[in-house]
Amino acid sequence: MLQALYQTFGFPLALLLSFVVFMLVILWLAGLAGLVISQQEEHTSKPLSILLGVLFPFYPMGWLVWDMIQERRRYRE
């Protein structure tokens, strides 16, 4: 698969695309971890949000960005 990517896009774009995909996977896993930890701290069980996070990778990424914005607002006060 990487060879086909390299042959299609060339070295610089294949490297960039691989890096972007890697970063998206890292953000997805970080968002899932944040969803699970936030639910443990609140002592609630929301299996729907975890299921959405697993099935739709952009949900935990969006949650992660939203949580960072909320933290920034809390620290400003």
C-alpha cells in the first residue's frame, strides 16, 4: 500500500499524507481516551458517546477541540 502511495504521489506528498493520517489516528485515540476519562470523573455511563467515538472518528476529535477551548476559558478566569 505504501508503495502504491509512493508511486502515485511521489515521495514528498506520500510522506505528508502518511504524517497527516498518523496524526488523525493519534487525535482520534486521544479523543476516545478523553471521552472515557471524563465519564469516569462524572460517575456517569454514556455508552452512546463512546460508541459514536468508535464508529465516527471525527466525533472524538471535535470533542477534543471543544474540551481544549473549554479548558482555555476556565484558565483565563
